[in-house]
Amino acid sequence: MTTGQYEEAAAFLVDHDPSSQWTAGSLEQAVKPFAEEGYQGIRTDSKARHAAHMSAKEEGDHWLIEQKLFDNDGAEDLAESLSGWKAEFIVKTQGHLAFAGFSNEHSAK
């Protein structure tokens, strides 16, 4: 998404609120603060996707899945790339996965 391919990304996402849907514009707005902090993109290699960087907790009728995001800055040491941002997903008990958005650990939700 941080590469500007918002239309393509929106086609794959379902919003956690059934009355709305992710669009290219809403994704661009969600990613904008990440980019404004100077991050070059989201690292997607196996080190960044490792289970140690993900959490899951049950919240009533759904699970909240959080994945830490790492800057795609080319740093060899993953700790140097930790952005403080995370992607959030909601999994309904019926198996429905929805993208809930991005958040920054340093700001209030």
C-alpha cells in the first residue's frame, strides 16, 4: 500500500464495519501518517512477518490481530526498522477476516 497501489490493495480488503468499504482514497489517508513520518514502505520479508511480531486476542465475537510494521529501509538489523506502527485485522468467529486499519503505538486510538 505504501507504494501507491491503493486501488489494487482496496480490492483485496474488507472493512470491519459492514456498512463501509475500503477505497483507494481511504487507504491512502490511512497510510499517509506512516509516509509523513519518513518511512519508505512496509517491509514484507519473512523476518518482518515472523510470529514474534504478531499478536492475537479474543474480544467477544471476534479476534483482534495486530502485526508490527517495519520500515522497508534496507537495514539488515530488523530492530533498526521497527516503526512503532502496526496493522490491525479483525477476524469474526464465522471466519470473516477484515482489515481494521493502521495505528501508531505512540498516538491514541
